[in-house]
Amino acid sequence: MVGKTRLVVAQDGSGDYGTIQAAVDSIPENHPERIAIEVRSGEYREKVVIDRRIVSLIGAGADRTVIRWGDHAKMTFPDGEPYHTFHSYTALIGGDGFVGEGITYANDAGPGELVGQAVAAYVDGDRAAFRRCRFIGWQDTLFTGPLPPNPLDRATFGGPREGRPRRQSRQYYEDCYIEGDVDFIFGSATAVFNRCEIFSKRGERLNEASEHSGSGWIVAPSTPAESECGYVFLSCRLTGNASPASVYLGRPWREHAKAAFVRCELGGHIRSSGWDEWNGRGAAGSVVFAEFGSGGTGAAAAGARVNWSRELTMEEADSLTPARVLAGTDGWDPLAR
């Protein structure tokens, strides 16, 4: 691959490589220029790790180029240790400056009631941008890293980033489609979702006494206390086939969670209360869950949302542009291409 800045992956042998991972592995770790990997039409059943910087992964369209795998949290390694959430990914995207376009990232392990968490994309590189991509799964579809400082229910997270220094990640999703039922957008990144469709699936409630019975949650942020913004949804459509008034906009995975839905269209599957406090974290006072200009059947009448969420002012809402939210210290603007 020496000297090449564009690689082609094709299953029929017409490209440079037959698998995405082979193309990624051919890139030197400290390459100086952006490398574009063109992934031609097909379903690529592989577990992919993209750990090189400034890589673009360009598909033939999200309906034509699909990366699919089926690991899940209830699987075990040969020594009997469970996968847990963070080994279950289909694609792990950890290189800074990643750009993804026209690709579906899918985990087909099945509903969380059967298999637990099953991540389609684990993204923790900084300045990651996705356009016209799809993310398909059930529980925990899209993880926006980094991990929180510590797990809540065991000694370690047990994933591929265990023990690495935590650093903040900025992520941008434009004209994407994200599908799931429980906490299917979660993590500690600062992320903007611009003109995306967020689809809440009707869960397979196999046990009516379970924690998830009759409910869905879209976001579960674990925003660090020092981050001004967590998740910002701009002009998104919240759709789904979940039962009417069965889905929360989100719940706080950690006590400083932040999320805002700005000028979004909310379907009738959204609960009038909007947000779930998750073991009292929401009502404790450090969570910032907000909306502005919601429309659609799921937009609550005044006073219907939980009293610890808030309505943004127009000035606050207008300030939540991708360029401002994601600027960081280097002035990154994902719209400046």
C-alpha cells in the first residue's frame, strides 16, 4: 500500500483487498496523509477494528455496503469470562479524524432480552464524522466513547479500551439512521446528531417482570462533569414502531449526563414525561436534559415533562451549532470540508 492514498475493498476480487480489516491493517500507523478506503457493494461479515488516524471509510451507500457481526454480552470467552458490553462491537473506530460515509454498521445478535447488550459501533476516536450511515441493533447500538471512569456493577468494564488513559471524544453524525430499543445511543462523548432519524424498535418483552418491560430509552449519556455539552440532536426525526407513549428520550448513565433535543420531530412513541431519572440520578440536580422547539405527537404540553428537565431559551438553542459544540481547543468544525 506504500504511496497509495486510496484503497479499494471488493468481495469479487476487483479491488486491492477482499476485506475491510485487511485494508486497514495495510496502513502504516503513522501515515502522514488521509487514506480513503472505498468499500464496494456487499455485506461484509467481519468484526472490524479501525485504529489508524485520518482514515475515511466510504461505502457505496448505506443500503448497499453493510458491515455486520453478531457478538453480544452473554457470550463467553474460552476461559468462561463473559464478553459483557464492550467486547460485543461489530466495528471499533478508535483512530482520530475518522470519516465514514454511506455504510451500515449492524449487530444482528438479537434483542437484549435474549442476548443482553450488542454494540454495532464502538466509536472513541476524536473528531469522528459520519454521514449518511446507518447503525442497526437493539440494546446499546451506538457507543460514543470514552468509557466513564468506573463501572457501576463490577470491578472492570472488560472491553478493548480497559486501562487506557481516558480522553474526550468529539463526534458528528449527519443524515444518519440509528435504530434500537434500550439505551441505544450511550457514552461519554460530546456528539452532535444533525438531521438524523432515530428509530425506536418495539422490544421483544419476553419477561413482563423485567426491568425493560414496556419501556424503551433512546439516550444514556455519561457526560463528564467538565464537559459543557453531551448529546445535541438538531432537526432530527424520532420515529419507531414501539408502542405509543412507551419510550423515554433518555436516562442518565452517570450523574452529570447532558442531552438536548433542538427543533426535533417526536413521534407518538415518546412518553409525555420525556425523561427517566434512573435510580434518582436525574432528580439529584446535576443532570442537564433539555429541549427546544419540539414538534410532533410526542412533543409534550407545557408542564408534562419531568420537573428536573428544562426548556432552552431561543438564544441557548441557537448557540448549539456543530461548530460551537464540537470546537474544542483546536476549533474543529465538521461542516468545514
